[in-house]
Amino acid sequence: MSFNLATMLRESRMAHPDKALCRINHLAFTYAQVDEISGRIATSLLGTGLETGDKVAVQLPNLPQFLFTYFAILKAGLVMVPLNPLLRAGEIAYQLADSEAKVLITFGSFAPEALRGAQQAGGVSTYVVNLPGNDQRPEGTRNYDVMKGYYRNPEATAEAFRAGWFHTGDLAYADKDGYLFIVDRMKDLVIRGGYNVYPREVEEVLFTHPAIAEAAVVGAAHPTMGEEVVAFVVLKPGAGATEEDIIGYCKQRLAAYKYPRQVQIISELPKGPTGKILKRELRTR
């Protein structure tokens, strides 16, 4: 087993085997227990015919079983492909095919959707886990735990990894005490007439409007300004507000170059499986 977090688990077990590594509700698992359980799972995975470097997709919630499986995959020399538990069959099938996973480990309540996805991906072997009884700058990271790159996407890898640093795409600043504050995503930054406009700042003002339930701000191409600030908002049930009302509200609270010149009131914002707003879809509207 090469040096990875599983090696650190083994070393921690030797140092303090009876110390709790994780707790959930009334249950606690020590370093020794996690090391032993994950070791048994690693043996079982290799017993299925998997070889070093093979991909294992894992679709588990925040339970100890996730931790056991994670360390087991590392011990076995395999590669973990984490899947969001909220994915639907078609999305699971895409992830399995794209990652070339040979095994899918899922949770009991996710099994029906996961099995359909595994079948669509060509019949990926699936194992089900059940509970018992049933100055602003791009933030860079350099550490042993940072990924090696984007799978089968050398262009994205080259863009993210530069001069030994992983560029997350976040805009952040450090205060005098050394604390980092995330301002926004670099790709979401709007440059209007040479001024930087951070969508998050505009969105926070929109959230204070009594009629607005949700909001997202993006940039739209403009012939003279380069980009224009555009806000998409969802109103609260029963609330009333016009585009002009909202623009005026922001104009009173933001610098002249920041407030949105365009506001679109829509019924809902496009979101992904995790609930994250898909701004790329808003930019095409």
C-alpha cells in the first residue's frame, strides 16, 4: 500500500487504537475498529477481481459506512469515484460510464435508482449497503490531499494546475489576522466598463428585498460596457414587485457601476442535483 490517508489511519491506530475516530448519534468507532473494518472491505473488493487502479463508484450518505468504504478503497489501491446521493438514473449512468467505474457501492434507499443507472451504463456490478437491522486573487492550494487532475480532461487540468498550485477559481482575500474570506467565483466575475462587479455582493442586496425569495446575478455581453449586470429573481409566494422596483432598490444600495440594469422575474432558478444554481444556463437566456 503506497503512502496515502490509509497509511495515516494505520499509523494512528498504532498510536491510539482506542481513541474515537468518528461519532454518529450514540455510536462511536475507534481508530482500531475503522482500520479493521476497512481492511475486511478492502479484501472483499479485491476478491471481486478488481485490480490496482480500477475505479469504484461510491454513492453513500454521511454515515460510518462511507468512511469504512473510503479507507478500504485506498487500502486496496483502487480509485474512488464519489457520486452524489441525489443523482437520478441517467446521471448515475453518465458518471459511471465517464469514470469507467467497474463497481458501484450504494445505499439501501438509493438502490432502485442506482441499479437502473448501473444497467444503463452497461451492467456495472452494484453492491448495496444497509444499516444494521436493515488582496483578491485566485485561491491556490498545494497539499498532499489535492487531486492529481481532471479525469480524461487534460485541458481543464492544465488550466487548474499552474506552477505547482491548484487554482480553485475562487476569489478571496486574507485579513490582517490571516483569515481567508471567499468573495466569489472567478468565472462569475462581471467586468462592467472596466469595473469588477462581484455577483455575490449584488445578490446579498437582492436577498434583503422583502419580496425576493431567490436571486442569481450574471454578466451579459454589452456593446459598450463589455458586460452588463443582469439579475434573475424568484419572488416569494404572494409577493409583488416589478423589474423597475427591484432595479431602484439596488440602485439605492449599490455603487452606480454595480446595480443591475436588467432584472428578470422568473418562476424558478435552474439548479443541479445538489441544489446549486446553474448560472451557465442563465447566461444563455
